[in-house]
Amino acid sequence: MTDHADESLSRRGLLTHCAGWAGAGALYTLTGGIASSISLDAALAAPPRRGASKPFTFLQISDTHIGFDKAANPDTRGTAIAAVEKIKALPDKPDIILHTGDITHLSTEEQFDDARQILSGLGAPVFYVPGEHDFLDEGQGRAYLARYGAGTLGTGWHSFDHLGVHFIALNNVANLKAGGMAHLGEEQLAWLKRDLAGLSASTPIVVFAHIPLWTVYEAWGWGTDDSGAALALLRRFGSVTVLNGHIHQILQKVEGNVSFHSARSTAYPQPAPGAAPSPGPLKVPSEQLPMMLGIRTARFVRGNEPIALIDQSLA
Amino acid sequence: MTHAVAAARRLAALALILALPALAASSGPAAAATPAKTVTVAIKTFAFTARVITVAPGTTVVWTNEDEDPHTVTAADRSFHSAALDTGGKFSFTFTKAGDFGYFCSLHPHMTGRVIVKAN
């Protein structure tokens, strides 16, 4: 990412860069939970903010579940490869890729190795957070951390900056407690507080974690029991985008300056909250499967605009 | 008349069921010599079925995962725990001491169960 070290891009440079995607005409944005579009003129007319810089695209891939081979998708390897091919063919290349967990289905060495091979060659650095399926080895995450733990703290949390945007990777699948939902824990929350302390409120924040950080459906454990403490720390920021996987479907919610978005899986769909006796792999007619799997591109324009998300199915 | 016969049969069956734990309990400390009792718990649709079971000391409980998602059997106090059980995977644990053992799935912690161990 050293090629993006110029964080003080001029207004002129910004306009020149934007011209590259001006042909798209409109950006799909999510405001107040409702998708809408804004014109590029409006996006460009807003005054540039100090510290924020040129637009860039990043990408979210989730729940590849390498190793799953049941009826809902006997070929998760094939659908993950289809997602990789789709990413490689994108006209607007992502600077970075976020994998929001459940890389593997059963945390085996073979599945991690296979996933690494499939996800290599994406042409951009991939940043990971673990899902509960990546933490179910006897070492409770040892296999995951051996591969993705370098440069992270605790059970794998970390943060980094890219072109003025602060990315925060959280692990909410470790040390879960009986009767609860996903959990961040005191140590991670204390780290988050320190991590955010030096940032100005105008810094755009992207948080990514596997299980939703808002309660989607408590009866199925689709939430994080101490997410309120994390959100309290994030409330002072003007733009917070929270990305997650786990539930294998697109859902979003907006709460003040915080927008929550869950992504599709590349492996198999799951039922809508409460639409079945339990969560779990949902079998659909095979011709419908690619429509229910997908990837998500995210376009960051400037700190004062919402990040534009575009979900693309594998169909 | 047939109603009375059926009722009588039900009563007899009930008496037999009630008598069984008593028989087990009467064997007392010498129970080690008798074949250990096994109780099964299914893990399906993200639930332990039955969620609460009561067994005599020495009983082996066998859990079988009937879901397509992996699950674990993990004591709330971590005194026993299974590896991740894939579809068809089994875990067994023998409860030797009386007590109330809460457990959960460490992957899906909203899934909870209890094994109550007591001499009858």
C-alpha cells in the first residue's frame, strides 16, 4: 500500500482521479437505511476535508466456508473460486480486501491451506477477521492465528489506516459464554478505546467483524452481547461503517452516524431471521444458488459522504 | 370396558417406569458391576434435545450432531468439552458425581442444555 502514501492529494488531483469513474454517473449510497443515489457533481461539490484524501475502492468477501460439502452447496471451493474470478475482473480494482470470517468450515489445516491458495492472487492485500468456524480447532483459534495472527493483538484484533480511513478488525467469536451471543470481551474493548483515543471525530471509520455488531435476531444468537460498549466508543465519529458476515444475507441498519451492513456468503445462503426453525445452510434450487451468493464492493469518496456499497451476486 | 383396560395398561406401564430408577438406586455403590446406563441427546435445529435431562450417577450421555452446522458440547465451567462435532459426530461423557451441569455450544452459545445427576 506504499503506492497510496500520498495522503495530501490536491483538489485538482482529486478531480482528476474522480474522472476515472465519472462515467458511472451516480453512486448508490445508503442513508437512513434507504438506498438512494447521489450525483457525482454533488459528491465533488462538497469541500475537501483535511486529512481525507482521494477516493478508493475496497472489497468485502465473507463466509467462504472452504470444506463445507453438504447439499446446500457441495462445491464451496468452486463458488469461492467464482467469487475470486469476479473480483479479479472488476474494472475498478480494490485497494484492499476484507474477509469477514468463516474462511474455513472446520478450521482444519487442509481447509486453511486450500483457502489460502484460492484467495491468493487477488491482486490486493487481504485483511481477515475470524468466524466461529475458524476458531473451532482444539487450540481454539491456534490454526487461524498461526496464519493470520501476525501483527495482531489478543485473539486477532488489529487496526490500520488507508488513505485517511481507519479500519478496525474485531474478533467477536472467541471465548463465548453460555447463553450469550457473540462477544468482544473487556481486553478487546480496552484496546479499542486506546485505538480510537488519538483520532479526530472526522476520521472515517470502517469496523469489520464476523458476527453482526447489532442484534439482528437474538433467538439465533445473531448479535454481539457487548457491542453497545464498542458503539459507545464509536458514537463521536462522523462516519462509521460496520461490516459483518455470519448470517449469509444482505441486511442493513442505520443508527445515527453508524451504518451496519451484513454481506452475502460465497458458500450458501441462510434463512431470513425467524423464517425457519433454526439458522443453518439453506438448500435452494441449484440454479438459484449463484443469485444468493456474492461479494461487496465499497467506494470511499470523502469523509463527509457515506461509503457507497454495491453488492454483486455470483449470478 | 376397553377404556378401562387401556387405563390399566397405562398405569402398569407408568408403575414400571417409576420402578426403574428405584431399581437402579437400590443397586447403590455396587452399581459398578452392572452395565453402565447410556442416555442420548440429539443436537438438531440448533438445540439440544432434550434440553434438560436427569440421570443417575454413572450414566454416560451421548450427544449426536444431526445438524449440517458443526456444534460443540462444552460445560459452562469448562469441566468437560467436546471437539467440534461435524454432521453425525458424537461425543460422550460419563457423569460419576451428583450435580447440576450446565453446558452449551461454544460456537452458538445461545444453545444451552443441562444434565442433572442425582441418585434416585
